[in-house]
Amino acid sequence: MVGDLLKPIGAWPKKWAAELTSVKADLAKEELK
């Protein structure tokens, strides 16, 4: 289980950046309405 947690750590920053970008885009869309 710990090994499974360690494997994706390298991909996390990219995933977080993509999710933050999409969240910010969604918030911007909501504010524009």
C-alpha cells in the first residue's frame, strides 16, 4: 500500500496543477455569469 502511494507522487504536481487550473476556470466562468 505504501508503495502504491509512493509511485504516483511524481505525477501529483501535474495533476494538482491541472485540477487547480480547471477549478480556477470554473470559478471564472461562474463570476462572468
